[in-house]
Amino acid sequence: MVGSAPGPAPSGDRPSRSDARGGPLIELRGIARHYRIGSIEVRALDGVDLAIEAGEFVAIMGQSGSGKSTMMNVLGCLDNPTEGQFLIDGQDAAHLGPDELAALRRERFGFIFQRYHLLPHLDARGNAALPAVYGGVGAGARRARAEALLERLGLGERLHHKPNELSGGQQQRVSIARALMNGGQIILADEPTGALDSASGAEMLKLLKELHERGHTIILVTHDAKVAAHAQRVIELKDGKVVRDDGTPSQHRPPTQAPESQVPPQGGWLRRLQVQWREALATAWLSLQGNRLRTALSMLGISIGIASVVSIVALTSAARTTFEGEFASQFQGRIWMWTGNRDLPSGVQPPPFTPAQVEAVGALDGVAGLLRERQAMVQARFGAREQVAQAQAANATLLKDRKLRVKEGRDFVPLELELGQQVTLLDHETAKKLFKDGQSPVGKTVFLSAQGGMDAGSANANGLGAGVLPPPPVAMPYLVVGVVEQDSQLGFNFSNNLLYVPERTYRAKLDASVTLQAFAINLVKGVPPQQVVTQAKHRLRAMRGREDFSFWVGDEAFQKMQTFNAGFAALLAGVGAIALIVGGVGVMNIMLVSVSERTREIGIRMAVGARQSDVRLQFLIEAVVLCCLGGLVGVALSWLGAQGINAAQDTLQVSVSWQALGVAFLVSSGVGLLFGTLPARRAAALSPVDALARE
């Protein structure tokens, strides 16, 4: 029972301040509390003067509407009076702020409510320990203190029972343990027997007497004269005024030490913050578990939003990496030049580039090499199949220069290039058209003949002499040594129907011309393309007499493509972010509903000492936890989607990186903070009195 407290009081206990100063513990001077209902002003308290000494057992009695509940709210720092002074140990509490009042409730008061006001998701030990949470007491000390109090109250075997598993009398005992958790110098009991049967009610009054004998100041609020008779002093209210006050008994002596001698010391601000974070996380988890369907639906919105953003980012990143890598290998560090200019007069045909002009460009600073475009249209034939194709002269660096890979067979060997043998490499598209499905072209002989011939003027320009015409085209046999394709993961093929022959063979059998219609400049890494373009234009204008040629810078086109891809990726991410915002609005709506449903819980927490910042933190963390869980599910969905895409094809390798996981957590937390702020502020702004009145 309460009277059998374990152990002696430690020597560090000191007398209460009221005893030291000789004044009353609680003093009311002209206290008034007015409410306005529409245009009607209700005077719940009207000029109350009252003094209560430390250690008294006082009953405040009155019928419904007399003002006794309002009196209890003012005395318990749950409500501020409209007028007057409310002194506790000489400190005027009438005009204190919400957090200062919370500190007073936490350190000086303990509440016993008619309806118990226990949190349904906590067991008996958790409910009893709740005030110590807001005092920054560590988990171990809280549990030990709560267990000791519940043992004293005969609930040692009910420590882990939830409120719905306890009888009314047992629940009221848990509320007494909660009231004593932080010391409970002043115990405020609001109709403590109102919801109990006669036996439990008698037991409750007996417990209150025992607490009074231990030095607690008991203020009992009741409408029942029989209950009030158990107190040493009765104060009766009517219409907000004191109509009877028995006064402090003449034999009363204030207690010489604190009533509860084994209260664990409260922690500093850092300790309180740590305890509060742990409590807020635990409460958030319990709340989410208690509403699984609603939690799942709320998480779904966030999951879809996160999955959309992460998937879009992963897909666009994979696409950009692959596409840009392929385009970079084809275009970056290269400048194409060709004869012709749209500014030339109509009908003017510019001459091809001579070897001297090409070599002059190749000698410029910053030029790593030249890619000469020697090509001719040929008729290719194998058996009864024919195909018009483009034959290109090839050298030892063919595969590297043109970004090709051997699909079947082999590349040219040095001897074939040096001797100019009649061998060829077929593009895989050309091979498909000349050969049947499943038939290997390697080792087969195809016949190639140049399409048409050159006129006398062209022959003279090519050094064959005036009036000398080349021989008519003749089909010549070429041994197929391999099949090549574009070295691209995406299977890009920038030109179709191609075949390659050694350069010496090309000049001897297909086109003896030494001039070029086009060529490409390979740049030294790090050299600005415009620098080489300016020098090449200057040199070619000097050698050709005018600017009758054009150029195309691969780096500029690549940069434009990168800019476009980045903008397009941002646009897609923005579309995904809309889903995330919609999910965030859903979370805010759910949190607002949660605040409305848990108003009484908020009031209970405030009554036992929670500050506004504590309530804000609790609901903010709950919103963040909800969003982070949704973010985890969204990332998991994205990862599964990426694995499915990778399993279905091998062109784009989509991955959800650890960086994406971190960003998803940050974004989820940000969404929780953003959309949880309004519900958290609304919860923190609630008045303890109004919150406790909600059912």
C-alpha cells in the first residue's frame, strides 16, 4: 500500500519552500475566469480569494456549473485565469507561458482524473512512467520508479497490462502512480470516485488519505458531500464564488521533507532531448502500428512518389550514361569537314579537297589525326543476290577510327593491307541482304563493281590526263574475311549497306582519285575545337581562294544533346515529384485526422508536463517516420523494377544506387517535415483544458 514506502528518505531531502518561508503553498488573489459563448459572457470564477498550506487535504465542493472544475484547472496550471494573481510558493503563475506552466505541472503536480485518462497504447508501467519522460529521466530509472510505485499500489502483477485489460479501480491506481512519478507534491483529484463502484471508491479515498499522511498536498474536487467529508478542509463554490471555507485546521503542520523521497533526478536539456526523441520514435511506431490500414494507405502515396522519382532518375541516368557514351565515342573530339557551302552561288560545284590541303589541315596544332572519307557506290553480288552498297577505303586503324567491332571472322591483317589484296569486311546489314539466314559470309567470295564512271573533267582533276577515261566497271571477286558492326550497346548503325576494302585495293580497283569530298579531324584531348576550326578555316581559305567548304563540330552537338537530356530528365523528375507532393498532402491530411483523434492524448501529455515543443516533436517525428517508411518501400519498388528491366534486356543497365537510397531518405524526411509541420503546430497549440475535455 502507499503507506509502506521502501527505504528511508535520503539525507539530501529539504523542507518545502512554503515551510521555509512560512507562507501558503498556493494562494489565489481575486482570481476570475471568464468565457465567452457567442455574445454571452460566462463567469466561471468570479473574484476568488484562497490560500492552501503545504500538506493540507482540501475538498473543493459544488454542484455542476459552480466553477469547481475551472478551479481545478487553474490550480493545476492547466488554464490561465482571466484576472487576479495565482501564487505557487510565492511565484505568480497567472501570467506564465505554456512551457513554464508545463514545467510547474511536471515538477509540482500530479493529476488523478475521473476517467483515468490513461494512454491506451501504453501498458501500466508505461503510463505510470510518462511524466518522467518529459523530465528527461533515463529509461532504466523510469522503469524502476514506475515498478516500485505500482508494487506499492498492489499492481505488481499488472505491470504489462494495457488499460483495457485493467478494472476501473486498477486504472485509477495506475493514474495515482503516474501522479507520484515526479514527486507529486500537490495531488489534484478530479471526482476520483465518480467512475468507481462503492468498494473501489472507498479504497481510492483510503489511498488519498495515505498520500496525505506522507506529506502530499491533496486537493479533491467533488460534488458529493460524503466524499468531501473525508478531507480536513472543505471549500464550497457556487456561481464561481467561494460560499464556504472551513479554513486550514489549527492543528495542521506543514511537512518537514519532500513527500516522495525516491524521485529520480530530472535530466538537463540535452538529456531531456535524448529521452524525448526516443519516446517520440517509440510513440510514432506504436501509433502507426495501431492504425495499420491507414498507415499503409498513407505510405502508399509516399511510396508511389518516391518510386516515381527514383525510377525516373535511375532510368534517365542509365539512358544518359548509355546514349551519351555512345554519342561521345562517335562525335566528341572530332570535326567533320566537307566541300560545299550554302552561301555559294546557285549551280557552283566546289572542287574536292586535294591531298596538299588535307595534309595542311592535318599539320595544325591540336590535330591528332585525320579520318579520310574515301567511298564509292558499288554493286555487290553473291550468287543470285545483289545489293547496292557503299565501299570505303580501310587502313590498319579501321575498327578504332570508325568505332566498329568484329561480329564474325576477323579484321584485315597487315599483309592484306600492304599488298592491296581483294578482301573485304561486310557490314552486318549488307551481309544479311547478300546471304541467307544462318549462312556464314566468312570465307565466301562476293563480286563488287563500281557504279558508273568518271567523265573527262573528273578524270583530268584526278590526274589521269586530259581526255583519258577510266575503264568501264567490271565485277571483281573479293574474299569476305569478316563481318563488322557498330560498337554500340544500343545497336546504333549510323550508315547501312557498308563494306570495307584495303585502301590500296580501293584505289587500284574502285577509285584511283586522291582527292576527298570530306574528311574528319581527330583532336588532341583537351584542345578547344573552335581553336582548330579557326585555324583550319584560315588555312583552307588561303589555299582554296574562298570559303567553299563547311564544317561540323562534334563537341558542340554533344554539349547540346547533354543540355537537352538534362532538361528532359529534370522535366520527368518533376512529373514524378508531383506524385510525391500528392503523397505528402495525403500524409498531412492523415496527420491532421490523427491530431483530431488523439486530442485527449495530447491533453494527457500536456497535463503530465509535456511542453509545446515536445508535442510538436512527437507529431513531426511521426510524420517523418511515416514518410521514411514509405520512402523505403518506394526504393524497394524501384529496385525490383530495375531488376526486372535488367532481366528483360541487356542494353540499359538500370541501377538504384546507395546515393539514391540516401536521397530518398532525405526527400522522404523533407516531405515529412514539410507536410507534418501544420498538424504538429496545430497539436502543440491545443489548450490542455480543451484537449482533456475531448472524448
